[in-house]
Amino acid sequence: MSEQKVFKDTSGGVVKSVLDNGVTVLVDSASYCRTVVLGICFKAGAREEMAENSGITHLVEHLLFKRTTTKSPKDIAAEIDSLGGEINALTDPDSCCLFGLVPCERAGDLMDFFQELLFRNSFVAEDIAIEKDIIRQEILEAEDDPLDVVFQKFTEKFWPSSGLALPVCGTLESLEKFTETDIKSRLREMLCGKRIAIAAAGNIQAHVVHEFAEQAF
């Protein structure tokens, strides 16, 4: 059972519930909207990394969209298009997030899609190689951008003993070292309940998101 079992959906306030395993659910219902925004966020960013595993969270984020037990990369791309909105992900110094904006009629499909990406992920060695190439290019582009270079130098001076000083994408050296075992281990760490917050806003009721969280997480 969850901490909060009774929900009151209004257009003026955020409803919060917490599952027994620590997953936090936040919903701001607005029945006048025709869309729903859903985000699944993990307390898992560069802040937790060290030089030897710098960039691994960002690599996990990329690989979440590569393959599942039932969907190929092409299938995943087609489903994103079919949902009729915007779906993306990001990694920053403090978090890794999956987020989507879809018509309210497709909110359930979006939740199912995110659940499959997280719990039925099935990336293979070929996927890892492709995403490493993509991230390698991101790193090289950042090293060629004066603004990125200056910001990176600033963070290294400002947080000299913290993971916050490390680039979110990692380095060319750390990227090459990551194995399939390393990546799967990091994903398991991210899926710990107390690390997870699920937030939704728009034309959706709080109990619907809460029930999804209970079932999925």
C-alpha cells in the first residue's frame, strides 16, 4: 500500500503521493488542457560520477531508446512518431530524465512506452558501439566550442573535488572503457525507488499516474 490512498484532483494544486519503495509521484491536473506532460526523473547525474566512470549516466540515457525485448530501434522511432507529441531525454549534473508531451488521449500509451524502455531494455553490443560514436562526436564538438570549454574550466575550478566538475558526456578516455556490464549496473542503480520522481501535468488525474507508478515501479 502507498503512503497516500485518497486523491483529490483539482485544477489548482499539485497532488503528491509516495510509494512504499520511495518513488515520489507529483501530479498537477488541469482538465481544460488537451495535452499531458509526463516526466520520469532519476537522481543520477554527473554529481555521482568519478573520473573513471564519467559520462556513464549520459550513455545509459542514450541506450534507453535503442532497443527493448519487443522493439527494434526502428520500432522505437516509429512509436515516438505515432504518439503525436514530443518525447526526449536529458542528463545533467544532478539528474537523468525521460519526458514527453502528448495528446491527453495518448497519456496511457506514453506511460506504457516509458515503462518498456526502462524495464524491458535490451540493448546489444552494436547499440553500445553506435551510441559511443555519437557521444564521442558530442565530446569533440564541445571541445571545439569556446563557450563549452570556458564553462568546463569554470566548473573544474569551482568544484575541484566533486563530480560536478566532470563533463556530463564524460571524456574520450572514460567513454571507451564502459562495458555492457558497467552500463546495466548503472541502470539498476538508477531504478532504485528513492532515486525516482514521476511528475505529470495536464489533462490527467492523479490516481491514474499513481496507479501507473505502483504497477511499473
